[in-house]
Amino acid sequence: MIILGIILFIVGLVATIAVLQTIGIILILVGAVLFVLGRTGHAVAGRRHYW
């Protein structure tokens, strides 16, 4: 999810499409939160690890 967010953000910057930049930032943030929760041992959506 983080990599998809980075790709969308970069495409949005290159193509100057604000919607892609916004979606990219949101995906990066959500992916980072899920990654941190998974690394600390909290179950995320019924899973112990989030990859």
C-alpha cells in the first residue's frame, strides 16, 4: 500500500493531477499506520502481521 501510494503521488506530481497526489498521500499514511500497528504486535483486521 505504501509503494502504491508513492507511485500515485509521483505520477500526480509529474502529470500535475492533484487528485492522484491526494490519493497517494492518503495511501502512504494509511500504509504507514498499518505497518506500525503490525510491527508493534497489535492485530490489524484480525491479522497479527501486516505486510
